Amino acid sequence: MKRGFLYGILFLVVLLSLSGCTKSVRYSQDEIKDFPPEVQEQIKQGTVALGMTIQQVRFAWGPPSEINVLQPSEDGKPREEWIYSRFLSPFLEKRLLFVDGKLVDIFPEPKQ
């Protein structure tokens, strides 16, 4: 009984560790060819940066775990908060704020 439980835990650990090793492609080269070269490189590396569009972020990181439509900005521009959670852990969570379709803030801030 204990042995089966331990094998199950080991299998789960291996499965979770391997899931971080594979990178699924979320775009084709044709879809990103018209973006500036630095944005294309960020998408290929799976990184996001302020100023990226919603589509560019989706190409880089894939769909978010959650999207919250916020009240418009003071000047009436639409705002959205995207939440990316890895394994549903708040310690690995990233929140992205878009105003008028552009990424304007990342919480917590990325390490330089």
C-alpha cells in the first residue's frame, strides 16, 4: 500500500517537473513577421514587456488563467487585468494590466 502511494507521488513529481521543460509554440512565424524584431525575439523567448499588445502577450505567454475587465481609465480607455497562475499558486502568479490594448504594468515586477 505504501509503495503504491510513493510511486504515485513520484509519478506526479516527475510529471509536474517535465511539464515545465516543454515549450508549446503558440504562434507561427508568419503571425509574428510584421512585429518589430525585438518583439519577435521576446515572443520567441517567452517574455513580455511593457508596450506589447494583447496579441503579442498572448503569443509570448499563451492565454491567461483569468481575465478581469476593469472600469475604464479616467480618459475612457478600456482596461483589462490578465492573471497568469502556474499550478494555481499565488507565489507564481503574474498580473498584467492592459490599457487600450497595450501592456502598461506587470505585478510583481519582473526581475532585471
